[in-house]
Amino acid sequence: MIRTILYSLLFILSFTTIAQQKVPVKPRILISSDIGGTDPDDNQSFTHLFMYSEQFNIEGLVSSPSFGDGNKEEILRMINLYEKDLPKLQKHQKRLLSPDYLRSITKQGRHGGAPYKGYTTATEGSEWIIKCAKKESKEPLWILVWGGLEDLAQALHDSPEIQNKIRVVWIGGPNKKWSANSYAYIVEHFPNLWFIENNSSYYGFFSNNNEPDSVKTTDYYDKYMKNAGNLGADFKNYYDGNVKMGDTPTLLYMMDGNPNDPTRESWGGSYEKFTQSPRVVFNGITTIKDTVAYCTVTEFHLKGPVKNIPADSSCFWMETSLKGKVQKWPGYYLSNGEYAIKYVPKQAEILHYKFVSNMPDFPTQEGVLVVDNLWPGKKHSTDYKLGDNWYTDKADPNLYDGKIQGGKTILKWRKAILMDWAKRWNWLSENK
């Protein structure tokens, strides 16, 4: 009996040690978020960030909505909620960051996606990225991107020397779809950047499979957040309190072990190197015989009327359908009757699309494209060549969580992550 108890204790201690390892140095981080734009999970992730803020040297909070109506006022609103709950939180953790400091580093980035070339003009957000990156420090600035890459692309364009001072952890997937032009600019012109491209692993944090030991994100609110301060009350406004937080794995990655080694096991996933980022170019429309991997930069080059249109002007659209709703993706006039668009499919599907324009002499065309479920898939001569420090979701079939590539590299830690967070929610549930 004693031996059984001893073995059980050793197992628990071993699991705890593996589940969250010491971070060598408190990381310098800057968040670029589309909060208030495409997806309310950013509000959830900001709640998590503020409740663990003592674990980071936070240097910037940038609103970068590549789509939608997001703005820095939404970040400031979340800080106000955090400020109301801070007295209770500080009874247990004195080193949480002050609301006034967080307000001072909140900046507005670009509204909307970048044009075909991938950048436009500087913003308060892009300039803040440059300023933080240029600080004298022995440690890199970790830029955690929860939305589009527009402000990062702008910062790199305006001050390319910062590429050696920053490291990027990006939640791609749907964000890559909205930010195709900026991604293409970065990957083509900065192949030696240190970059983690998480296109799918993050789904494992909220996939809610039926493993017996799984902590359900669908009932977590009622068990641990209900009546837990102002942040808890606000959390109910996003997905009815269901925990999604698709951007939080970037924080979890910085909270567990040495972030300089993406191949390690960590709360925020485990990644592998890749040397070519897929780019496929079609001269004309595609058919059911054409296939690309999901998250591939897919370029369509079309012939059309010769026009006197300003360079990089959007003048036609690619129409696709998502859950019965039409989505429009901008295409651009290059010159001499040449038109082009970069499109990134976010999931495996048979994609039906249409090219349309308000120009009466632009030919409306319809096509279909097969998108498969293995990233980055086979190599192409048109792929972007990468340097030595680009990482992405592991392709091992055993690490798929259902259809989610790499999902199990995060799913396996979900119970430990959510139970650790539950302790902090309990601080806010105390009556005193």
C-alpha cells in the first residue's frame, strides 16, 4: 500500500515537472492582436494574459485588425476590467503588472489588410514594434501575433535591421487567410527571421475530444469562472463563456520551458523545422484536378483589360462561401492587363470561387480547387525558400487531434493548463 502511494506521488511530481518547466529568463513580449475584429477569442486571451502578467516583461499591446472593427480602445476596456479585479489578484500575486503601465504601452496599428505588395505606411503600432525591438537588451523581443501580420510587415519594411532582434510566434490558420499579402512579403524578403507558424496545433487547446481525463472547455466557465470578479463576468460575453482562446498557446509557449527550442514539449505545443513555405501560382482559373495544401499561398494571375489604374489598387474580388455567407478577397491590377490575387485556404475542402469586378469589361470567371489536409505538403518550384529558424506544426500522423495537424502537442497539456488557471479564478471568487 505504501509503495503504491509512493509510486502515485512520484507520478504526480513527474507529470508536474514535465507539464510546466522553468523558463530560463522572463521573456520580453509584444502582443499584436485583432481584438474586436474577426474573432472574440482575443478578449479571452487578454484575460489570461493579464491574470498571468507577472510572468512576462510586456513591452507592447498593439491593435492590428486585418479585418473588422477592432481598435486599441477594446484593449483599454479589458485593462479597465483587470484594474477592478487587481486588488483581489494582488493578495496572492504581488508582481502583476499595473494597469497604468499596460495603458502606456497600448498602441493602434493598421486597420485592414495590406495591399498586394504586403505593406503600406507606418502606424503607431508598427513604429512601437520598431522602438521596442531596438531597445538595448541581451534578450530578443518576442512578438506574439494573434491576428494579421500587417504591422509586423510594416515594421520590417521600415527597419529591416530589427529582424535579428525579434522572434515571432504567430497563430496563422484563418489569420493567414486574412493576411496573405503581408505574410508573403515577410516570408519572401525575410527568410532568415526566427518564426513559428502555428497554423493548426492551437486548435488542440479547445477541440474538446472525448478523452476520459479531458477538461471540457464548454463547462469550464460554470465550474471555475462564474461569480469570479469583473473578468469572469465579462468572459461570458464571448462564445457564451466557452473557452476558445485560440491565441493563448503563444503565451503558453512562453510560460513553459526554454522558448529558444521550438521542438521541445511545452504547454504551447511542439514544432518542427520546415525549409519551404508553399506557394503555388496558377495562370488562370483552376479545376477539380488542381490541389494545394491548406494554408498555401495560392496566387491567381489573370488576363484582363488594360487600364489606367493606380499601382496596387484593388479592382476585382474573389468570392468564396463560408457557412452560406459570401466572403470577398481583394485582387489587384499589376500592369499591362495583368491582374493578380493571393489567397490562402484555411482548411481542407473543395473550394468553389468566382472572380468578379465592377469593371464591365473584366471577365467573370468561376473555378474550383481541392485543398488537402497536410501542411506544408509537397514541394513546388515556386515555394518560398526559408532560412534555418522557421518552424511549424508537426506533421506526424500520430499527433493529429482528429483532423487537426499537431493538435495533440497542445491537447495533452490542457488539463494542467486549465487547472492552473482555475487557481487564479479562485482568487477572484473569494468573498474577502
